Amino acid sequence: MLSTYSQRHRTARSAVRGFTLIELMIVVGIIAVLAAIAYPSYQNHVLKSRRAAAAACSLEAAQFMERFYTTNLKYDKDAGGNGVALPASTCANDLAAFYTISLSAVAANTYTIQAAPKGAQARDTKCATLSLNEKGEKKTSNTGTSVSECW
């Protein structure tokens, strides 16, 4: 004959059976809804972060151009007559899969630096291509968005 403790212990054990399939499916459904809400927000945050990095890299390129001008008194050529080219920077290398940082419209007194999105970043239609000139004027190729939202 079983002791009273064993009978109570066995009864308590048989009452605990785990989750039913319905309960498990409800939890999976809730997780799926949360993921469907969170993932687009995460993707948007990643786009904004890369855009901010491209803007910072463009500013770094502009600083290089100003140093070049200080040394040569013009933006387009150095004292030896060689044309200017942006140096390979860490930020440009890090963003190479997402942005092309380039120097365009270079003349003796003017330049424009552009950060053109590519690859996965090409989905960033809010700001599209960021540009910066020698006067410090910041622009975007999407005229429907204010510059302050992108820079």
C-alpha cells in the first residue's frame, strides 16, 4: 500500500501535463505578429543609421578638400598639376556596399561631394543621394524631403 505522501505526490504529478497544442500555436501567433511589426521598424532604423554614416563620411571628404585648398589655393589641381582625388578613408570603405562617396563638379573654386546609395541602401528613397559643396550647402536628390531630415 502506498503511503499518503506517495499518493499525493503521484496525483500532483499527473495533473501537470505541459502545454496544449492550441496554447503553443497562440504563442507562436503572438510572436509572429510582434515580429511583423518590429522588423520593418528595424529596417528603417538601419537605413537611417547608414544615411547618417554617409553624411559623416561626406563631411570628412569635405574636410579633406578644404585642407587640399589650403595647401594648393584651388580645389582641382595641386602644385604639380595633378588632379585631386578623395583618399581611401575608413568610412568610405565601411560604406562601400551601401554608398558611393564621390567627388564631382570639381573646378578651381568649387566642388561637390556626393553620397549615392546603392545595394540595399537604394531603398532609401526618402533622401536618395546626399550632396555637399564647398560652401557647406547640403542637399538631397529628393526635393520632397527637407534637408534637415536627411542630414
